[in-house]
Amino acid sequence: MSRPLRIEYHDAFYHITARGNDRQNVFRTNKDRERFLEYLESATERYKAVIHSYCLMDNHYHILLQTPEGNLSQIMHHINGAYTNYYNTKRNRAGHLFQGRYKAFLVSIDEYAKELSRYIHLNPVRAGMVETPEAYRWTSYKDYIGINKPPVWLHTDFVLNLFDRRVTVSRKEYRKFVESMVGMEYESPIKDVFASTILGSRDFINEIREKHLERKGRDRDIPDLKYFHKMPGVGDIIKQTEELFDGDSALLKRVQIYLCHRYSGKRLKEIGEHFGIGISGVSQASGRLRKQLADNKKLKKKIDKLIIDLRLSNV
């Protein structure tokens, strides 16, 4: 099986994860975790990495990061390489610490920022290590909800601003958003990763192909890209949904925002301009519809059919 393609460009967002060899622990002491966080900090200083959230488990870690300089490989070589050297020296060992290459999913951040952040912060809860996310020390969750003061190298504002521009409100809303899934089963956002490389709508995938792969002849490295075609834009989605929810303008608007948010590949600001709302309004309306679909099977069936008719699905 070929290795997933690395796609690097300025201001790209990635969900990063790496596991220990044979799933063995890579963090054995609190000092180990502290040292790893020091390498995250130095990556922001030396290579301009922007760290949005993180979680350090026993045998793996998760990071949501941004690369203003388009230098993911350089950043990860520093983080994993420096930590491996520290770990091996401390324990008088040699060889690889992590299992193969780290996984790096290129992310359409406007679509997946909230879900990925929640997924990362709920890792210890899903693993049964703690009952609530705030009970686990080695994540950025307490920095998000105001229990801890975030270190200067951790950027919580991007995700929090999706909930509200007021810090106190956004922290409360974010906490409700994350903890609403404690004890619940929900689909991991990682399930939507395409070709082990890209997490985003079909339109986002095509944009990446056109801007960063085709010109370099690298699209052949992801054979599945040939099956992707241009998707309906925001205007098309709005127009084609108008007839299906006649008489319920509030529901129609939520459906349109939800579909545009999840499948158009457009930024929240662009979607909001179509509906006369801000980026937090787009995110909140989409979230309300998602919750409504979980409780209303009839509506979900209708939306699923609409997704198929509009050719919005990645599959």
C-alpha cells in the first residue's frame, strides 16, 4: 500500500496523529508530556507553526495545527525527531519511537474546526481514562473553557470565535458543545477522510487538486481524485432546496445553511454573506440542524435523499 501523499501549502490546516511502535506508550511520565509540549512551543517559535488544539494520550497524540509557512514536514520532523531523541536518551534506547510516519489529514477548516476540536478533546473520555474532558490534564480543553490561561503558543481564538465573539460566551458555548457528547456515541469526523489525505467537501478536494496537485502532476498520486467533479455552489444549493421545504422558512434556511456549510467548500464568511449572518451564526445554525437530524429520522431521510440528488456526498 502506497504512503499517503503530503500536500503542503501556506496556511494549510492539518489534523496530526502519531502512535507508538506496536501501540506501545510514548508518554510514560508527566515529564515526558511536559517535554513534548515544549517541542510544540519551539515549533511555533522556529517554524511558525500555529497550534490550535492538542491531546496527549499514553500511546499516541492528536494535534490540530496550521502552517503559515507551508512547511508541515519541517515542523513534524522537529517535533517527532526532537522528542524521539529526548525519549531515547532518557531511557538509553535506540531506534524508532513512533509507528511509521505520522498521519496528517489536510483539513477544510471552516467545515471541520469545531468537530475536530471536540474529537481531540474527548479522546480521554472515549478511552475511559476520565469521565469528563476537563478531568484530563494533558489536553488543551481547560485552556478553551477558561480554567487555565492558555500558553502564548496555543491559539484558542479561532475555534472559540465560531461560537461567539465574546470570550466568556464562546467558552460557555464551547463547553456545552463538547460535553453534550460525553457518554454519547457519535460519528468521528475522521471517517470522512478521503484517500487517507484530505478531510473536506468534494469542492474542497477539487480546489486542492487544481491549485496544488495538477500543476505539479501529483494528482496521479491520488487515483480517486479522477472521480470527483465540481459540486453545486452555494447559490445552486439554495435554489434547489427552496421547493422541498415550502411553507417552513425557518427550517428551509437551516437546511440550506447546513448543506452549504458541510458540502459547498466555501468559507463561513462567504456562506454567511448569502444569508445575512456572521460566521458564528452559520456554525450555530448548521449545528442545530445536525442535532435535529439526530432526533428526527423522517427529516434525516429527506435530507439524505437531497444530498444524493444534489450529488453532494463524497461517496
